[in-house]
Amino acid sequence: SLQIDIENGSSATVDLASLVDDADADPTNELQTLSQSGTDVTLSDGGGTISVADNDNDSSNEIQDLGSVLTEGNDAGGAAIANLADPTAAQDAATKAYVDAVADDDVTGAALDGSNVLTISEGTT
């Protein structure tokens, strides 16, 4: 029991017998581990499991690659694609900076003669 003395008043005794100690002084066995399997999160040592599913309850669609996204459509809605690598294959996408750097020859003139021959002049500017 615990006795509490109140200043300018009386004292009270609190019975602590109902409070249960875990019968050891080892705080390390109080630790538990969280684990996740799919949408279920479990607390070890009989701590229970809760579901943290999103609205569609399908954990297989949470990680997407660009190919999967593009099968839904190719409209970026005005968003920019950032951090794109320089192209290495013929069908790779290219950034504006890459195209500007390799496009060092500019058309400086075009002339169509009387024989319908088009002459294009190029050079650097």
C-alpha cells in the first residue's frame, strides 16, 4: 500500500495490491517485433494482427513500373518526367538538353529552283 499525506489536510492510503508486476526485472523481454505480410501487420508474442490495406485491398498493385503505367494511357496530365538518362538505343527517349547538344548543324537556307530541285544549306550558327 501507499500512503499519501495531503498538506494541511488528511492522509490517504492507496492499495497497490491490484497492480501486477510481470515478475521479473528484465526490460528486454518487454520488447516485441512488428512484421508485415501483405496487408497484415503483426505484433510478436501474441500482440495481435491488424490489416493496413488500401481501398482496393490488393497489395500486388502498390509498386508500378513505367510500362505498367503506360498501359493505362500515355497522358502525363502536364507533369514533367525528371531525371531521364541520355539515350543509348535508337528508340530511347531523349531530353531537351541532349537534343540541343547534338543538334549542332542548323538549316540556314532552302531554295527551290525551276526544275523543282530543293537545295538546303546548313551550317553552324
